[in-house]
Amino acid sequence: MENKQQHRWVLYILLVIISIFMLFPVLWVISSSLKPSTELFAWPPSIFPNEITLNNYISAFQNANFGRYLFNTVFVTITATIITLIINTMAGYALAKYRFRGSTIILVFFLSTLMIPLEALMIPMFIVLKNLGLYNTLWGVIIPPAATPTGVFLVRQYIMSIPDEMIEAAKIDGASDWKIFVRLILPLAKPILATLTIFSLMWRWQDYIWPLIAISDSNLYTLELALANFVGEYSVDWGPLLAMAVLTMIPLITVFLLFQRFFIRGIMMSGMKD
């Protein structure tokens, strides 16, 4: 028993050391965002600021137009996540519980798209975007990546674990297909919906390549494009850049902490039944 406790303490200490090592860059960014510009390049460097200032955050909002970029990113992220949940949930439910000719072929087709590099899809997606008149609009960033094969697969695998007998019982009680989906499937699928929500928020919030292709107007920039825009040809405005980086991290960390219980359960249940 004592040996087990010693091994457990050694494991805990090791995990704490690894956690500190992994979180050190985040701590450094947060600390540096609170330093004045003269202290950022002081030698030897200090982990914690000698003088705490919020000028970098003020500059990010006033001079860097951070509020506009934040609004664009929030709008794109929330709207794309809602559309992603609607499309992927309905498609995953249909592929999991409906038996029709060609359903297996459709599923294989969905999964096969995961093997296509994103770079190979950029040009045809841009051509379609241009022809539809969605270039240089926020909707051009939202709509193309809304239906994801990963999301369809996760939802389908999770809903497969829901017993068919429950659906049959609901049909015997006179429930329509839509009522079964809304009142039975969706409440039972909360863990995978939370998982897909976290994935979608991370994908859209941190997306850089597609907004770079779909947007040229600086007023429509998302936060990732705005951060990249701070890196100039001859200089980098490090203070506001670090402040924007910290503000960009906060929403993702908050969402994960709120939904982590559902996230872990959803990932575990998605692979339980094939």
C-alpha cells in the first residue's frame, strides 16, 4: 500500500511539473502583455512585470481596432457553429438511424473527404465563393466550412449508441420523425453536441487560412488576421499584439472549462458502437 501511494505521489509531482512546463508560455504571454514596452526587452528578462500597465490593452482597443475584429470573429464563430450543429446533427442522425439505399456509400463518401488535403480544395472553393458573390463577406467565411465530415462522423457514432427500441416506442406513441429528433435524440445527444460545439468554436475562432483567402477588406478581418497584420515588414508592435493574443485565448479557455465534462463524455461515447 505504501509503495502504491509513493508511486501515486511521484506521478502527481511529474504531472504538475509537466503542467507547469506546458503552461509557462501562456504565463509568459500574459505577463508580457502587462509590461510597458521598455520592460519587454529588458535583460535579464523577468517572468512577472515590475510595473503593471494596461496601456497595451487600451492601445489594442483604440489604435488596433480590436473591438471591430472581435465582433467579426464572434459573429463568424457563433453563426458558423449554429449552422454546423444543425447540418451535422441532422446528417449524423440520418446516417445512424435511417436505412435507405446508398446510405453506406454516402457515409464512405463523407469519410473519404477527410483524406483530401485542405490545400487541394482551396481553389475550387474560392471559385465557387466568387461565383456566388460571397467573396469579401463574412458569410463567405461562415458557409463553406459549415458541414464537416468530422462532425457528421462524431454525431453518427454517438447516435448509434442510442437504442433503436426508444425510437420505435416513440413511433408507437404517435410521435413524428421531427418530434423524435427534437424531443428524443437531441436531449440524449447533449454530450456530443457539446463536443461538436467546442470543436467548431476552436476551428472557427482560430481559423486563419480560409479567412485570409475569402477576405481582403481589413474592416472584415477576424482576430487571427488582425494578429498577423501586427507583424510588419520592419517592426512588430509587441505590446498590443500580446494583449490581443491574451484576449483571443480567454473565450476558448472559458468555453472548454464550461463544457469539458460533456466534451470528455462525448468523445468516449462516439467510439462505443460501430
